[in-house]
Amino acid sequence: MSTHLIAICVLALMFVIATALPINMGVIAFVGAFLVGTLVAGMQAKGIMAGFPAELFLTLVGITFLFAQAQNNGTIDWLVRLAVRAVGGRIAAIPWVMFAVTALLTSVGAVSPAAVAIIAPIALGFAAKYHINPLMMGLMVIHGAQGGGFSPISIYGGITNKVVNEAGLPISELTTAFVSLGVNFAVSLLLFFVFGGMKLMRQQVPKAAAGRSDPMPPFGATVAVAAQGPQIYGDAENEAASEERLTRERSSAAVGAIGTPGEAGAGASAGAAAGVALNEGATFQQIVTVAGLVALAVLTLLYKLDIGFVAISIGLVISLMSPQVQKRAIGQVSWPEIMLIVGVSTYVGVMQKMGTISWVGDSVASLTSPLVVALLLLFVGAIVSAFASSTAVLGSLIPLAVPFLQAGTGVDPIGFIAAMAVASTIVDVSPFSTNGALVLASAQHIDRDVFLRQLMIYGGIVTLVAPVVVWLLFVVL
């Protein structure tokens, strides 16, 4: 067996192990990089470490640190509830508020599962209170998170743009961002009408309920609160907590948020504090945090400053105002997600030095027509991502497609990258992916066995249909 085939088999084995066992794929990837690099490619440790993505590491640490503080001081919770109150009691607008808020969060840098973990309990609480289809509400949250996930300053967008730029391929960052948003919005619009949107448009909450200003969710809903404890990060590489633990954390947070003694600890205290702040309006610290999030977008988009350094700098300013919140935020940094991404990136770096990436691209391009190759790559991305990590797929499959795109096959790189971005992330509605698991864990007031089957069916349909649709729209046409 050639060294290239060995490297590819090891990569496939990583996905299998990370899917079957609760082991972080990043840990497996680091070990794989060491073993393949030294034993197969004859590389020194220094050469292996050259593939470590230091810039991406700093970006992930800075972004997740900043959003952990925004969650802990109640800023995210306040913004969500403020947006929902703005709809003035129109029930049909609630699912779209959830879509918009999660899209906004991920578009400015929140990790997609973090946004879903924050918004899903509130969204499904509204669904239970006002008889909104829970499947539709949960899917609106996930599609919103994925829709905003490819903005130039987002985690997914940063990974994709970095990989493509390093390969020297042409890319339109805004094209990828708007394609992702457009496809997810179109799917959400279809879901809205399929699952009773017309009926919701004829309903409205009484003004007395819509105008409440207590710490409970708007319109009087008391069945769920935003996640206040440690943030839930990661994709389906199994570093996410078990469904049972997720449910227990949310129950503890809910107990703390309504002021009843419980075992929620620091998370419950943060929930209670956030409730008081919501009752009295935004605190000074929350206003500063919002200003910091705006500054993050301005400084990185307009002035092209490094997003990692800017995020950590803003986080430091917030930390000086509340050192105890900062202490918790350090522990809430997305270490599993960071380990996953930098581990896979390091292994891909080893494969690049070995020449495996170029070898695979040349081999695939010679198998059949370029359009069929593109479709096959999209299916691989969708299927793997439905059971494993979207970030890992983006970090590994795009480099594998680079030689194929550089070979003059006629496939537009910009269209293919946009299609791969959508195909590899829209399938996170699967209950085996972290976003789907988070929504399932938040569904505490319905038959969860039925809900699980619904997510499995919908996830299967999306996994089979999405690659074909985006292939036709952005590669063939």
C-alpha cells in the first residue's frame, strides 16, 4: 500500500472512531499526524508541527472567550428576549425571530452549537406555550445558526476562507455567506408553511401577556430559559455532552433562573442575575458587551484587524469590569472544538507535505466527468458531517478538492466551495450531530421518542437531497 493510501485510510479511520466512540477527533488527529508523519513519511516533529494553525487557534480562543462572557453576564439572553418582545405578540413572528437571532449570533462569530444551545430552550419553550410545531421551531433555530455561519467573521467562514486562500483558489467570501443564508432561509420558509405557518399567522397573543416585563420569557412563557451554564460546543465528534447531561444542565439553569435554590451553582446565579437585569433593562456591562460585539465586526471587517486579537482585547475590557465572570469564561472556552479543528488541520498539513492532497485530487479528477466528481465530493461532505464534525469536513475535504479545482476541469471553484459549505453544514439537523442533539435535549415538554424519529427522517432527507440541489444550483448551472 502506498504512503498516500495509508494517510487516507488513517483519515477515514479517524472519522469512524470519533463517530463510534466519545473521543475527541482532534486528539485522534494529533496522534495520527505524529504516527503517519514519523513512521510513514519520515518527518521530524518540527515539520509536523509546522502544520499547526496558530492563527486559527487564536481566533477560536478569542471568539469563544468573548461569547462565554456575553452569555454569563446576560447580554445574549437580554438581546434574545428584547428581539422577541419587539414582535408585539404576533405568534407567527416568533419562529422568524429565533431564526434571525441565531443567524446574527453565528454571523458575528458564535460557534453554531453555542448559538443553538442558547436559543433552543427558549424557542421550544415558546413552542410548548403557544402550540407551535416543535419540530418546525427547532429546525428554524438550526437553520438560522447555519444560515449565518459563513459570514467572513464567523467560525465556519474563517475556516473555509483560510483553506481556500492558502490553496490559491479564487473565492468570494460574500458569495459563500449569502448562498448559505439564502439556502437555509428558503428551507426555513418551506418548513414554516409545511408545519402550520398559515395557522400561526391568524393567531396573536393578548396584549396583556405580550407586555409583561418580568424575568420570565416574553408572553408569559415559563417553560424554558436560555442556557446559563458552560457553553455547549463542538459538532458531532462526540465531545458534546450526553443527552441526559444536557437536559440536566438546562433543568438546573431553569431552577436558578426563577430564583429557587438548586444545584445550578454559578450558572444558576448567572441566570438569576440575568433575570433581574432583564426586569430592569440592560446593565452597563451588557451595554459595553454589545458595543464590544459591534466593535468586533467593525474592526475586523472594515479595518482588517486580526479577529483573534480583537476578540481577546474586547474580552479583556469586559473582564476588568467583572473578574469573576472572566474566571468562569476561561473554563467555558471551546476547548473540545478547538482541539478538534487544530488537530485535523495539523493532520491535513502532514498530508499536504506528503503530497497526498495533490495525489488524491489528480486521481479523483481522472476517474470520471468533473461534474460527477463534484457531486460525489458533496455527498461525502454531507454524509460524513451528518454523523461527524462539520468543521472537520470543511477542514479536510476542501483541501482534498483543491487539485481537482486547479486542474482546469471547468468546475467553478467559487460555486463549488459555496455548494460544499452548504452541503456540509445544513445536515447538522441530524440528531446525531450536535445541533440536532441540542434541540432534541431541549424538547422537554413533548414526546421525545417521536421527536427523535422526526429529526432522523428529516435529517436523512436533507442528507440525500441537499447535495443534489446545491450541485445543480451552484456547480452545474
